[in-house]
Amino acid sequence: MIYDVRQTTAYTYASKVAYAHHVLRLTPIDRIGQRVQASALDIVPAPVARREGRDFFGNRLTRIDLAEPHDRMTIRMAARIVVEPVVAPPPETTPAWEEVRDEVFAATDIGATSPAHFLFASRQVSLDPEIRDYARESFAPGWPILAGATDLMRRIKQDFIYEVGATTVSTTPPMSFALRRGVCQDFAHIMIAGLRGIGLPAAYVSGYLRTVPGNDAPILHGADAMHAWVLVWCGEEAGWQGLDPTNALIAGDEHVVVAIGRDYADVAPIDGVVFASGGQRLDVSVSVTPVG
Amino acid sequence: MSHGLGLMSLACDNASDHAGEELARLLAGYRPLPGIFDEMMDPRGAPRGHWQPFLSMLAALGTEEIERRFSAADRHLRDSGVFYRVYEDPAGLERAWPLSHVPLVISAAEWEELKAGLIQRAGLLEAVASDAYGQGKLVREGRLPAALIAGNPDFLRPLVGVAPSSGAHLRFYAVDVGRAADGRWWVLGDRTQAPSGAGYALENRIALSRAMPDIYRALRVNRVAPFFQAFQAELTRLGRQDDSRVCVLTPGPMNETYFEHAYLARYLGFLLVEGQDLTVRDDGVFVRTVSGLKRAEVLLRRLDGDFSDPLELNARSRLGVPGLVQAVRDRKVVIANSLGAGLLEARGLLAFLPALAPHVLAADLAIPNVATWWLGHKEARRAMADELDTMVLASAFTEGAAEAPLREGVVGGALDPARRKRIAQAIDDRGIDYVAQEAVTLSTMPAWRHGRLEPRPFSLRLFLAKVGTGWQVMPGGFVRVADGSDARAVSLQRGASTADAWVLSEGPVADTTLLPTPERIVIKRAVGVLPSRAADNLLWVGRYIERAEATLRLVRALINRTTEADETAAPLVARISALLGAWSAGPIDIPHARAALIARAALSRGVDEGSLPHLAAAARGAAAVIRDRFSPDAWRALVRLAATVEAPLPEGPAESAISERVDQALRIVASFSGLAQENMSQLGGWRFLELGRRIERGIATCRFVRQFADDAALEVLLELADSQITYRQRYVMVAARAPVVDLVVLDPNNPRSVAYQLDKIEQHLAALHRRGVEGRLTAPQQIAAAAATALRTVEPDAIDDTLISATEHALMRLSEAIAAAYLIHNERAEPRWEALD
């Protein structure tokens, strides 16, 4: 599939911002199964300094400084992206989860894609014993890892209610777990906390979902804004597999990846420090349109 | 073997016979713990050779003199304001510094061994850090598990691939060591994040060497000052630009070791800053000061790495400097230790360092570290499964894992069954989070308890500083002494005390002439660099203190009038009460309330924001965040003022209790003023305090004049302006309006007059760095000059309300103009998170 992706993000501030630093993680990059044909990032007001770079995990970063006093900042991202269909391995062919765990514990790769980075508690994903015990039910001894992870994903979809506004961007996994509700970020964090709790590597993906699904399929949750799902490490051979607990879907050619990290904090689309007093309002609009 | 004979060899004439008896008496009750190495006494019960000279001299003092000396040391520490803070303490209280007075004596030969071993270890740790943030070869070659690096909360990914511009991750390194029963030293842990203790060690040294100057000198104890001098020179050398300065970056006064940050900054002549004092611009890192942005090229970091930059590290940090990581990447700033160096503190590394040493250094570790097994490896997990009861279980990292944090370490066998089961399950699930360590016992050293020496377990923290390409080791250390005789664990937070370590020298020691302050080094403080935040707080301390004084004077004037049986006092009482009400110091709605009640309200913490307890607390609060700027005595005066006015007044009218309280508080205010004047640096900081006081006093006096400059109230006005004596000396007659107003408003020689305040304000402003256009007065100067001129060009009898009001408003505008000119950086950084769904 080829998609045109557009995202407009606008901050409106209660008082003039004199100076601001921001880190933007909004531009998709080429990845396995995904090619970016063109992309552009437009910022108003114009930054006094702008640097492009990569973070540790290889995601595209744009660092900007704004020195012109402003009460509104608008960021427009546009990209054309080719996404290949994903062929997930049959779950029963993946190794037993304990085997994957012991292998990763002894890993000798510290590079950006090494599963070792995705084993531990991270800023927004603490390892909660209750979530761990919930996850353990999907992993009977000796079970193939992808079978267990898929089961966990389906249980989350089934046991939790998708409800915008039930949680906020800083809700912790134990909080949304106790509420049994939340949005894509919460479901991804819960699934990650469960997998890591029993020693399995899991990563957080931010990206987009196709806005109007093909084949008259039902509209998916998370298509009108940025979406989040999970990558599970399934051993050297199968590698990382994308699972979307919000929609109980294997992430395929309707998912466009923007950034990968340990949790939301690693991939937050816009981090920033502004020098101002008072509050702010955020408006985000997203469209993901197939063009062929 | 001569050690054991020391006692007897002294017994050859009468004098030494006597000395021998004294020593025997001193050691009489001292019994080393069974199976534990004692530093002072050998297994046969005789003092070890390198302790003998110290013990003999100590014994010669006699118990009474020993106690006197030891309390002198305590007094010194108290007077210097040494404290630490306990995080777990809900009240966040500061604790007095607990000094165990007997130093640990270390022989020259043993010191050489320790030194060499620690320098070797520093080299190994530097190599590990440089590999973890560089090529990652140690992991790729299977010498370090990837999970042990990747899972380390202090492995700061944005710093991967960023080599420190100064060439070193570690510049200040502390090691905790303990001695096992076999007499060998073992490394217990490494401190690389922001090692604390060196400043406290220095204070301990000063206190002790002052209390026992004769013994200290005679023993030839190695001085620690040269170590600090070398470190200071090294950090200074790292700044490449002429205008650069070294800053100590502190998390702030709420940190448990803030005292040490402030103390070291002062001792080394560096500028103490918090994150909000710094700003990152395109071309580097700068301190916001009252004279504009000043370059900071070297930071001695006492703030945890992860908290240092909300933009690229922990976004929730309110303590960091946005953009600092980028400045490091751009090689604009040297941070000691590097951001990310905290990773070396992980206990899990102890499991691998012994095997890494031969590979990295081509030598075994000269001083072993505690035997440690990382439980991420299946084999280690299996091997340890049956040993857990005798092992210490602990987190593999400095931060604990979720279910069983084990930040401190526990002996498996000491756990209750339920907890033990949970921990076993956690290890089974995620062994990567845990280590098992051999349970170590520590050696004991003497501590003075109840008039005699008793053995106490201790650990020793030693400090290393990178100088050039090598390392210097501080000859001394920070000893933590346990309270009881359980030799297994020592933790200062749990109420242990601290001791000095004396490393004996075989040759003469340098610097002996600096007594009685042998460790004092004289270094010039950077001139004219006053962080804006500090200046802002100083200004407000000045204003609050002065407002407190004015309120106290009003209350006193009120009470004085209620004790006079004179009926003519009634209207005055009402007018004074009204002014107190207008100042939010008392009720405004009870015109006929009894004066004593109103005075009581002004002195009690009620709803009235202007009441004394509120003002004193505000002054203390503003001063607390810049404590390092005050002498311990001045700080104590503020604490005492707050405590005094917080204490409940006796019930009932009790005019005498009220006036006693007022007098007491006024005395404290006066002593604070004196102390501030005497002890504060005149380079900027003091001027802002003064400006605050002068502005507030000017405003208060204007208000007094507006209220009381009529014939019926002139006495009150003189009293409030503390000018009765001057007036009587000058006029020997009843108060008349013109001369009173002249004295209180215009007289440039009366330190209470409005004109005098403006005069002082002009002087201070002129002395501050000029930020205006060349040849023009700055905005604050213009306001002050205009107001002063208006007063200089008016006759006493022409002074009316309009002029006084205008002056009062000018003073208020002045405060704002000073903020705009010098303190404008009080913008606040708000890290933000974008919502999504």
C-alpha cells in the first residue's frame, strides 16, 4: 500500500512564549517493510535553530529552538509511504517463550535493535506484579512465544474497554490496568509491562493507522490520531513481530511506523521546554489516505 | 611483632611508666569482637604499632580532657552549620552532624597498597564506561552481558557515541572499602554518579585537627588540602575560554547532601548553581547572573545524570538544564562526572570486573571486590538457588526492581517465608534484575562511647580525583561507623556516625604552618557572578525581614499605648490598629477591638498574611533556597526568628508577654542585620539584601508618616521611626511637626529617614554592574534619583501627603525595576507531554 500521511499539530499558549526548545519525533523513516518516498516537516514560527538527527533507537529526531515570542506553534508533517504486506510466521513455529527469555538474558548485542533494551522497566512502564500475573496466564510452560503473545493481545482487547478520556497521557499501566480501560497507549503499555514482567522483550511503536479501512472492515480505534502498538521479540529467526492490542490485530500494511522505543516517553511526538507561564491547548489532526 | 610489645617497651622510666598506665587504662575495657578484625588491637590484645603514638597521646590527655576536646570538635561542626538531610524523614529535617571523634589510623605502608589498588580500579571503570558509551566491544565479546548495560537506569542512551570532550568519564570517584576478617581490604561498592562525602570528610578533618592540634601535628598526618587544590586546578584548567567558570551543579537545598555541595563550592571557589540558574544557548552553557549571561564551561555535577536535561533525558525533571545533552554533544561543556557515568555504580558489574581486569588492564584486581553473582545467567541462578539463605540478595542496579526492590540488600535467610517466596519467584522470572553477594563482615575501629573506647564496625569511603592523565587519592577518607556491634551492615541514613581517617606519613608533611586551620586554602571567589535567582531571593529576604521589623514596631507602639491609663491614647490605639489591619497583619473589621487582641493577632499565625509568623516564615523560606549565601550564624538567626514568633503566646491579654515577645524578635532581627552586614560578601549578594531592606524600610516609613504626621501622633511617629533619642538630643522640646517630619523624612544623617534609604539605594545601584546604556542612569537609578531629588528640594513644612505617596510609589516601582534589570530570568521551564489516543 502507498499512503499519504498528514498530521497537523498546533499548540496555543495562554501567554507569549519567549523561548522554546523542542524535540520532534514526527517524521517516518525507511524500515523493514516500509519505505518513505517523500516527507516534509513545516514549523511555524520558523525556528532559529533546527537540527536533524537520529535517537539511540534510530528514530528520526528534529531538534528546534524557537526564539521569536509566539503564542501559537503549528507543526505540519506530510509524507508518502510505501508499506509492504506483512507475513507473520505461524505462531506454532516460534520457539518456546522460556527459550527466548534465556537467550535474551545472555544476549551479546547492545546495538539499537537488540532485544536487551526492551526487557526492563522504563520511564512509563513499571513492572507491576498484577499485570505480570495477568500476562502469565497466556504463557503456559513451553508455549511458542508468538502464540502466547497473540493470546495476551486478544485478552487485552476482550477484557479492556476502549474509552477516550478515561486516562491521560501520564496514566501509569497499573492505573489503567485497574480501571480496565484506556486508549491505545494504555493497552500497549499494559501488554509491554506483562511481557517484560515474565522476562520477554517488548517495544512500543508510535505510528498511524489507515483512516478508512479497506474491504468494508470496521473502522479501527486510533485512526483519527497517532496510534500505538507493540513489538514482541520472537527469537533470532522470527525477530520482532508487531501486535496491536487495541484492535487485536497483527500489525500489517494498515500500520505505518513513525518511531520505536521502550515506551511512550521514548517516542513522544513532541517533547519540549517552553519558557512561559500559563497553560496551553493542543489540537491534533491526522489523515492516512491510500493513494494506490 | 614489635606491635604487641609496645606497652612494655614504654615502661623504662617513671614518666613512661605513668604513660603506660594511662594507656593501659584507656584500653582496659576494649574487647574486639570475636572473629572480627580490629583496626586498633591485635588478636593478642595489644595495640597495633601504627596506633600506639596516637593512643599514647590520647591517653595522656585523661578522660576529662578527651571529652573536652571532643565536645570542642562537636561545637566546631555545629558552629559551621554542618548538617545533612534525611530523605525518608517526612519533616525533611536537617540533622546535626554525628562525628565519632576517634579517627581511623592508617599506616603509610598500608596506604600505599590501598592507593595503588584504587587507582587501578579507577582505570578499569573508566574503560568500562568508555566502552559502554563507545564501541560496545566488551558486550560483543561476551565479557559483559548486554542486559546488564541495557537494563541499567543510568545507561543514558542519548549519550551513546558521545565521547567526553575532556577525554574522561570519571573525574571524581569514590570507593567504599571494608576489611574482612582475614585482614584484607575489599571493595564494597563504587560511587561514580555524584560521589558524596569528601566535603564532610574535610569538615571532620578541620573539626578534629582543631580540637587536637598537638596530636594532629605530632603524628604527621597527611594533609588533604593538596588533594583538593589539585582537583580544583584540574577543573579550572579544563575550561578553555578566558571567561569560563567552574560551577557546582546541585539539585538544591532539599537534597540530603546539599550542605556539602555548598561547602565544596565555597572551599574550591566554584559557583554553586541549580539547573534553573543555567541556560543553554547556541554557543554554550551560561549562568544567568545579575550582570547578564556568564559562560559556564565546566560543571562539577552533583545532580543525577538522568535529571540533568528534561529535553533529552528525564522529561519530568524540574532540576535539570534543557539542552545540556546537546551542549555536551557539541563539546561546549565539560561535565564531571560525565552524564551517564552513574552506570558504573551498578552492583551487577561487580560480578564481571574481576574477570575484566586481566583483559582490560592485563592484571588482576589488586583489591578484590565483594564476591558477586549476576542472576541473569541461568548457570548463576542454578548455582545460587541453594545458597540464597546465606547470600545477600540485592538489586543488580542502583534503582530497585518493581516487586522486590532490594536496593539495600538483604540476607536471604533473614527473610520471612512469604517475602522469601516472592523474591525467589522474582528472581526466577527476571534474574537479570538481581545479584547474589557474599555476606561480608566489616572490621572494627574504636569509637568513644560513655567515656571509653568501644569497637564499632565501619566502612571507609576513599576519594580519587583525575589530575592530568593520572589519579590522585585523597590521603584520608570518610568513615561511616555503625551504632551497634552488628558487623554486617553500615548505613549513615540509619543513624550511624562518621569519623575521620588519618593516614600517617613516614616523612615530614607539608603545610604544617597553617594551623590552627590546617586545611584552609585561600582561594578568591569569582567576582561579580551572582546568579539572578540568588539575588531575587536575597532581595526578598531583605524585604520580609524589614517588613517584620516594621510590624514589630507597630505592635510595640500599640502595646505601649494600652498600658498608659491615659484616655487620650484611645484614638491613637485605633489608628495604629487600623494601620496593622491595612498591612494584613491584623483584623480590619473590629475597630473597637482591644489593643491586646489586635497585637496578639499580629503575632499569631492566623489568616492574616502580614502577621509575624507569616513574614518570618517567608524570610526563612526565601533564605533557605540560598543558604550557602549566609553565614551559619545569620541563618540561625532567621531560624530562631521563625521559631520565636511561631511559639504560642500565653493565653489571656498578658501585655507583658506580648511586649517581651516583640522585644525578643526585634533583638533577633537586629542581630541578623549585624551578622549579614559583617559576614556577607559585599560583592553583589549583600547589596541585594540591602536593597530589599532599604526599599521596604522606605515604604514603611512613608506609611508611618502618612498616618502619624499630625500633632496628636508625632510621638508615635518618632517611636516607630526609632528616632526619639535623636530628636530629644537635637531639640529638647515637645514634638513639633516640622522638625519631626524633617528628621523622619529628610534628614540624610538619620539611618531611619526616607532620604537616608534613598541615599543608600542609590549607592548600591551605582555599585552594581551597569546594564544600562553607557553614560545614562539605569531604570532603577532613574527612579531612585528622581525620588531622592524630590526630597532634597523640598522644605520640611512643605511635605504633604502627595509627596509622601509619590515617594512610596516610587519605592514600589523601584522594586519592579530592579527585578526587570537584574532578575528578569525567572522564566520557568515547563516540560510538556503531548496527548494522543
